[in-house]
Amino acid sequence: MKNMNKHEGRRGWFQLIRLPHLFTVPGDPLIGFLIAGGLAQCAGDGWFPIAAVCFISFAMSLFGIITNDLADIQIDMTQHPDRPLPRGVVSPRAASYAAQLCFLAAVIPAICLAWRFTFITLVALISIYSYNFYVKYRPKRASMMMAVMRDLMFGLGILLVPGISIPRILLLVLYGVGLFLYYCGLNEITRSETLSKMVRPGGGKMLAGACCCAIVPLVFVIKLLRDSTELRPVLFGLLAILICAVYLLIALWVYQVSRTGASPARVQMAVHVSFRAAFLVQAAAAASCGLVVLPVILLLCLAGSALAEKYSCS
């Protein structure tokens, strides 16, 4: 019985922190760093700054997820009694302590980096708290704020790179707009995923965002194939094209599901798949920059996310 309780406790924490979706979070600042041209900077500064920024984004996301469930505990008692806090496998006090630790885990590395990282991190954390306790029940504002959080994490990686060229700035803006539309659309679909509707809002935004995000690695692929005569960059360019194609097909499928009056279970499955599809565009961007290990790591994270879904479904 004791081992069963420990197992149930671990599963409860995995459910609380939405483990499958957490895998995608560090990729946002990392891709912002790569698109901005941060690889050249790594030769002088090493990988510590971008690793610290990825850790900050991870801690911020954990803070947001935990405080979200703390804010909803009374509602979940009746609407979602199977969640960890209502059913008692994780205590509100323990979750509150965990949220405070995540807050510190985000702020302390930001202070160590520079004031601008501290400012962005504090703005993001305050916005997350405001969203969870005050804004989330205003649907349009709530969906936009969640998308802005992903853009702020994307921006943390960009802040590491000084002197960004104009063409890269345009690509960063395009990807940032795509990221905003993608998650804004997904959040709108999520808000109505359990309702029986012929058409669920958000599908068009999500598809438009996916197209914007996919354009950026494809631009890098064109440059990679044009400038390189070696075999490896060409192979990575082709890999990026293939991954982008899969990513867009998934986005198109989710759009169709949102428009055809699918059952709530099918819509929920589509939402879970589309959140994990973020790995694909991240892997494509990494491959288009000519990196060897990173696309493989991101695709392995995709597999890890799918496995985590099996053991900590929430």
C-alpha cells in the first residue's frame, strides 16, 4: 500500500505539472537564439547563457502550470475532481511551496545574467500570476495572454544575441507572430474542446501560425542549400524540409478536426498532438541552422513527451 501511495503521488505530480507539454518549453528560447544568429556567439561565451535561459523558461512554465491549478481548485472540486489537487494526491500547501520554488528558480538565474533578463522574467511571472487568478475567465484575453507567454520565452533567447541583422530581425518577427497565432489558436480550441460544437474557434489562427513558423526554417534551408557544396548541410536541409512538411500536415489535420464537429475526445487528442508538434518546427529550425545533435535531441524529446502522456495523462 505504501508503494502504491508513492506511485500515486508521483503520478499526481506528473499530472499537476502537465509533464508531456513541458518538453516543448525550453525549445522556444533556444530557437529564438538560433534564428537570431547565436551560434557565432557560442564560440566565445559557451553554451551556459542559453542553457540558463532555457532553464528560466522551464521554471516559468512550471510556475504557471502549478498556480493555474491552485487558482482553479474550488472549480475543479466539482468540474474536474480527477485532477491531483481535488482528489488529494498533491496537497495545496505542497503545490504552493513548489510554485514559490519555481518562481525563485526563474528569477535567480535571470539576475545572474543581466537586468534585461530579470525585467522580462518578472514581467512574465507577474503576467502568469495575473492570468491565473484574474484574467483566465475572459476568453479572448486569456488565449492571447497564454500566447504572449510563449513569445516572451522566445524573446529571452533573442536577448542573448547582440547586433542582429535586419534580415534576421524580419525572420524573428515572422516566427514570433507565428508562435503567437499558433498558441492563441490552440488555446481557443482547448477552451471549447469538451463542448459539442460543429465548429470550434481557433483553428484558422493555429494553421496560420504554423505556416508562419514553418517559413522561417525553410528560408534558412534555401540559404543552406544555395551556399553549401558539402553533403551534410544538404542532408540537414532536406531533413528540415521533411519535418516542416509533417508539421504542416499535422496543423492542417487539427484545423480540419476543429471545423468538422468532431467529438470532444477527438478534439482533445488533436490538441495534445498539436502541442507536441511544436517539437517538429523546433527540430526543423535547428536542422536548418546546420546543427548535428540538436534536431536529434528535440525529436527524442518528442518521443519522451508521447511516453509521458501515457504515464501521466491529465
